[in-house]
Amino acid sequence: MAMQLECPSCGATVKVRKGVPSVECQYCGNSIMVPGYKETSSSPAQATVFPTRSCGGTAAVLVAVSILLVVGISVFVYTMTGSAISEKSESALPDRLEIVINEFGSAGSGPGYFLDPVCIAIDGNDRIYVGERETGRIQVFSTGGEYLRQWTFAPGEEYYLSSMSADNKGTVYLVYGGELIAYSGESGELMDTLQHPEGWGFDDVDTAPDGSILASWYKNEDDIVRYDSSGEITLIVENAISSNTGDSELSTTVAAGNLGEFFAFGSFNNIVLSFGSDGRFLDRFGSEDLFTMPSGMDVDPQGRLWISDFGNLLVFSPSGELLNTIDPGVYVRDFVINTDLQLFGITADETVVQLDISNY
């Protein structure tokens, strides 16, 4: 069961699993000690420190001790059983450091540098768009990390960017100020404003391979709206999460599937719901025991749902079966997956990292 703490540095609410000694605030990177933590001999793995940001010799000692514990236990189990301890042999999976094949950018204000990057998207020409929360700036890169250009969607600190997605034609959809607005990814020119019958109140957006646009809407409800490529509404699922859980929902993240299906994560309910192409509710999966602090979600070309959660990447089948839990060795927040099974994500260190997930 997850508990909540208040970050003493920035005041943000941070979720933490029971039994974890410390956590990292995903907003400011501060390391927070969990009150009342007591190490037990029955759970040695709980002594592992999860944050990717750390300093000083203490973190290095803890990591070293954790590695020795894991290695020692693995050798013992292998010796006693004469078989590998997991269903997949280690040789079948890439080393976690080998999947990180590129990283670019760093904290700063100039071209190619980032000030609080929160959203990332990729279009059909593999152009990467990185949006910053408060500056109103969108920067464009090649998949190799080459800076191409930038444009501004709003005056700095006037609107906070909350979501972004791009379609195959290079149209970039932004959610800020409760509005859902389409821009030309090439020039930054405003192209269209997509509407909900009851006005503003959009929360998240994602695009599908067929050019349709999926968005969540929170104003007094938790609707999911789908538009065709011309911006016309083709589907509204009213109270998409609350009508199926019985609990209210004010923050919904959406992910469009490859064949019209879609997924929705409700942060207040802490579960994922899946829907058919007609908007019919199919299933629900996940819980507070599974999710700690999800921060990104996308569907890969094989139809699998990927969720970044507190440093790990969780991989689910379309039916909700947990297929894999991957520790990439870097804290990925928002991310997007292209057709070549390359994952591009924003890290807690304000960089963009490229992960090769083709072997998973």
C-alpha cells in the first residue's frame, strides 16, 4: 500500500511504498527519508535506495551493499536449484545500461538546453518535440539529438503546459490552460482549437496511428473524447473512469492504441482502464500495490502498454497482464515510443534519453 509524504524542499506530495527507506521527489529531486522506517532481516531487498539522483559516499555504500546482497542471494539460489532464478535467462535480456543508447540536452536556457521539460512527442518524420512547463517553448530535435529549431506557443509563465502529442503529419497537439490546441510542428503556427461541448477543461492528449486524437476532460466530469484528423468529435465516453469504479476522478492520462482501442490511467483511482474502439469499457488493472508514482504512458507498435513508474518501466499486454518490469538505470518521466521500438523520455536530470526496447 502506498503512503504519501510532503517534500520538505518544494512542498509537493510524494507517494512511497511501505517499507522503502527513502524516496526522491519527482519535482525537485530532493531525497526524502521515510519516517518510521525499520529494516527487517526478512526483507533485505528493502534496503535498496530507489532514487537515481544521489550524492556523497553514503549512496555509493548503500548501492554496493545492495548489489552484494542481490548477487549473494542469486548465487545461493542458483547453486541450490541448479537452474536460473527467473523465467527469462539473463542472456535473453539486454544489460540495463546497454538499452540507454543516447542522451542529449541538459539544464539551461539556450537552444538544446531545457528549463523544466515536462512533455515529449514524436511525429511521423521522427522529429522529437520537447515542451517546457512554464516557458512556453517547444524545441525540435532529430532522433539523434541534433537541435533543429524552436517555437513558442504562449508567453512564458502565462500558461503551464500539461500535455503534448504529435501525429504522423507533423501536427502537434498541446494542452494548456484547459484548452486543446493544434500547431504546425514545422513552424509553430496555430492551426486549430479542438472543442468539448461544454468548453474548456482538457487534461491530457494522445494521437493514434490513424490520425485520430484522444483527449481527457476533467471539468466536473472525467470524460474521454476522440476526434478524427480534421478535429471533429467522433466519440465521447462520459465519466469514463468514475462510472466504472464508483470513485471520482480528476486527473486522467490517456494512451491511444493501434486499432482504435485506448487506455486511461486515473491517478485518484490508481488504476488503468481499457476501452474498445467503440468506447465500451473492457477491463481494469493495477492498484496502489502495483503503482507507486506513474508519470508517463504510451502504447508501442506491438500493442503493449508501457508505463513509467518511479524509475521502472512497466510493460503490460493489451489485456492488462504485467509482462515485464524494467529498470533502465535512469529515471524516465514522460516518454514516447516510435515505430522502431525506440523510447525517448525526459529524465529527472532534465535531459532526453533514448532507450532501445526492441529486445523486450
